[in-house]
Amino acid sequence: MMNLDFYKKPTLEVAESLIGKVLVVKNKNNVLSGKIVETEAYIGSNDKACHASWRKRVSCENLWKGGGIIYVYLTYGMHYMLNIVTEKDNFPSAVLIRAVEPLEGIDIMVQNRHTENIANLTSGPAKLTKAFGINKSFNGKSLLGRGIYVEDRNLPVCKIESSKRVGVDYAEEPWRSIEWRFYQSNSLFVSKRVE
């Protein structure tokens, strides 16, 4: 399990370092896990794509709680997004987990997603939260607990590439085009390919 110091590092460092780490969700009956293959960094209230720059603080208060906390929000009224809060307290920054390669509990993920297309199972932020059963009840949980955490299994990562973040066209420049998205270039589970 990654320790608190890992999450307190600068957000860009955490976002890139998470590639190849394993997201684990446990409950009484099941273990679901996936190798993280795509992330995006959101850094502070000056970042016009970050919720801290335009949402009311009460709606995203976990962003201010410091590294190692989970921030889950609902988008389009139907999709949950999983974010890992980073850096120090009162500096609202996080890493969005955009895609994972499923490892354990694939049968449960298939049931949760109602699809048997493994390549499409967790290849996007809404897909992975549905597959893992992550919802608003995870908001504010610690990644140092037993229910959800990230661990290093020393899995191979071929090459990490970066690009601009996905779906932030509402943000002004330079935030719209800044290359704060990281992904494993050879993974079949990356949500969007750079053309």
C-alpha cells in the first residue's frame, strides 16, 4: 500500500508515478483490482480546469483535505469520477484516475458494467468507477484504509506519454492545452489516443 508521503508529493509527480500502480477495492466478499494506465492532474484554484477554480467549496471540500483522500464527484448526473487528492492541506489538487487494466475480480466488473467486452470494461473514468462499484459513498475515504487503496506490484510499464487533458474545453488557456494527462502508451485500456 502506498504511504501518505507518496500522496503528499507534487501532483504532477503523483499523476505520472501512479501509472503502473494497482488500484484495489475490497469488501467482505470481493477483491477488485486494476493496473492504472491513465491519469490526469488538476492543480490548485488557479488551474481553470480544476473544480477548485469554479465550484463552490462545499461541493468539493475534500480537495482541500490534503494527500491520500478520495474525491468522488458525479458528472452529467450519472457518472462518478474517482480522484486521488494530493499535496498539502488547503491546496486543492488531485489526480483523476482515467483508466485501468483489470486484474482481479473481472467477473464482478463484467456484471457491474453489463458487458463482456474486456477491452471496454475499464477504459475510461466512468467505466472504471462503474466496474469497481465506486460511488459517492467513497468520497472522503482515506487511501490508507482497507476498503480502497493503491499498491505497487512492480508491474512493467513500457513507456509513459503525456497529452492535454480530456474534456476540459471549457477552461481558458493555457489550462485547456497543458499536457497534464499521463498514460501508458502501449495499453489497450487507455481511453483516448493522441492522433
